[in-house]
Amino acid sequence: ADHSDRDRTRARIAEVLSRARRRTALLTDSVDEAELVAQHSPLMSPLVWDLAHIGNQEELWLVRDVGGRDAVRADIDELYDAFKHARSNRPALPLLDPEQARGYLGSVREKVLDVLDSSDLAGNALVDNGFAFGMIAQHEQQHDETMLATHQLRAGAPVLSAPRAPVAQAPAGGEIVLPAGEFLMGTSADPWALDNERPAHPVHVDGFAIDVAPVTNRQYLAFIDAGGYDRAELWSERGWAHRTEAGLVAPQFWERDGDGWTRTAFGVRAPLRLDQPVVHVCWFEAQAFARWAGKRLPTEAEWEKAARFDPETGASRRYPWGEDQPDEQLANLGQRHLEPAEVGAYPAGASATGVQQLIGDVWEWCSSGFEAYPGFRAFPYREYSEVFLGGDYRILRGGSFGTDEVACRATFRNWDHPIRRQIFAGFRLARDLREDER
Ligand code: AVJ
Ligand code: FE
């Protein structure tokens, strides 16, 4: 049994690594050399930096650390260390050119598959259950989502395409009440969970109500039409200062079109799909919308309780719908579509309490900052999570249409600065319970 378990884990690792690599190839082979080395936005690396950085992380952890093998290219570690060079400075570095980068990734992967073959996937925390391989697959997919955001920022003719995201058979709306009580937040059991998701720990959450669906373009339009961007009282002081300085008037990539609005996604300008979740808003915009609507953003614990808590068993699930891996009936993940789906399009993916589309579609801003769970231990490196804890970040949960399932589960924690909008972020609303609801 031990043997076949190990073989199954090896096969799954090989599969997730090659899925990540197919996506990396799609994102980098779809534009020409000039576009690979260009800076499409000062917020983003040139695609060719992400490409070689993916290979370099894989080399550091799997070839050298897990495999104990000789370096493939020890001379380039510094260039691809994210902490050594700001994104805006990366185009000026003596980077590998696209052909060299592709060759480098290929050489690294070849060694990694050999390391995988000879590893018994046990013996220390780095390799137990294939953790380091899972971490590196997640890392590549995270950069693939980042590269997808770079694609969204590039000018010029479209190069990516995908089928339209599903429409809803029945609209989703309203809210779900979760009574006060404890639930188990985070995980100690999920073998590929990253350090910041650990350990599992009980959290008491006061009773709250949370929306069944994320806020839609239709609802967001009503906020704009009500003068939401011009009413300082709806914004926090910092939010208003940012809104003024950045000249925010609508979500990023929206453009006026007569009386209405269009949205440009991956080079295609089209009328807004009103029943899709709003995307490309910053935390300050989400907060102002919430105040206008008389509600608030959920805390991170509320979001996770809504996503995981099963009132019948008292247990926390891996996904809202249970333990099964996501599929196209359950959630809009994996760049299968290049847009969020209409609210109500994934009824099968609802949580035990009936909350929908928590996984996939859009990352959801929470009110919380990025803090360590009690008992947190940085692993295997401080620069994944620890150096960001307590910084000027807000939590995002649930993944987007651009998140691969290997990097998405109801415990997964993402974070970004509250002004960021180039990520695939939207939000849903929550509120405290009234006296008569408690
Ligand atoms: C967890 C998404 C915030 O992209 O900055 C990639 C993931 N860490 N390489 C990021 C990450 C190192 C990280 N986020
Ligand atoms: Fe990285």
C-alpha cells in the first residue's frame, strides 16, 4: 500500500508540474520576443523575468535542496531574487533572453523529474507527501496568474482567448446568517498547505450575515451612479486621499461609452456583463462600496467560516462543497475562462450553508490585514510569508478565474496592498446581526 501511495503521489506531482508548465508556455509563447522583454506596467515584471524566476525557484528548492544536485545556473540566483530588484527595475537587468530562459526551464525540469523518480517523498518536512514539489507547482501557478495580470495590462491585439464564462440558470442573491460560534480555521492536515495557512486553530466568530454572491457590475454601477466616487463620507481618510490622487472614477479597465460603460479584458473591449462580479477594484473602493450599501467587508475569519463550516458536523471542509477536487461544475478556476462567471453560475459549488462562488471567479477582499495564526512557523523560507506579516496588506480569499486549483483551497491566504487593482480582485459584503437576528 505504501508503494502505490507513493506512486500515486509521484504521478499527481508530475501531472501538476506539467499542467503548470503548459500554462507558462501558453502565457509566454503567445507574445513575441519584444513583448516578452518589455515592461507592460511598472507594477509588473517583464514576462521573461517571471519565466526564468519560475525556473530559478524550481532549481533552488527541487534540484539543489531536495535533490542535493549540482546547480544548473548558480550565477543567476541574484537576478531572479524577488527581494533584490523592484519589479519596475527588472527590465534593465541583464536577464536571460527568452530562448535562454526556455532552455533553462527545460534543463531544470528534466533534473526535477529525475529527482522526483528517486525520492521516496518522506524523511523530512520538505519532502513528506511531496510538499516541496507541491509548493513549487503552486509557485509556478501563482506567477502564471501574475503573468495573466500582465497580459491584461498589455496593449495591442488580443493573443489569449477562452470560451465565455457561464451564465446563471437562476440568479443568486440575498444573504446567509451564520450564528455565533467556534469553528476550526486554517489547517494542520492539508499536505500541500503553505506555512501561513497553518496550524488549524479554533476561532470564535460572532454571528454575522454574508452575501450569497460577490458584488456584481450591476450593483457597482449603482454605486457609481449614486455618486460613490464623489462622496468623501463613504471613504476612509486614506481611501479618499488615494481615490483623489489616483483619479479613480470606476474599476480599472472600465471606459465610458455614451451613457453606459465598456470593459476591456485581454485586449477585447465589450459592454459590461452586468451580472458578473465586479473585478479590478482596490480594497479602498470595496470599502467605500460597502459603506454606501450599509454593510462591510467580511473579516478573514468570517470568510473562511462561510466557506468551510459545516453546521451538521461542526467540521471545516477543504472546499465549500466538501472534499472533492474542483471541476468545471464547481468553480471558475484555472484560466478556463478569461472572466468571472455570472453570479449563480455555480450552484453545485455552494457551501454547506448556501454561500456561492467563494472559490474562483474573483479574489475577495477581506477587512483583515495579513497576520500570523497562533503557532505560525515560517516554512520553508521566511520570504514566502513571514516578511509580509503585519505589513500594509489586506487579505484576499478564494482565488479567481486565473487561479489554478493547485494554488486554491478554502484555507489559502493571499494578500496585497490596499491600492492594488491589477489583480483579479472583487469582493462580497457582510454585516453584523441585528438584535432580533441573534
Ligand atoms: C502570495 C500571491 C502574494 O505573488 O507576491 C510568488 C506569491 N511568492 N513568489 C506573490 C509568491 C513568491 C505571492 N502572493
Ligand atoms: Fe516568486
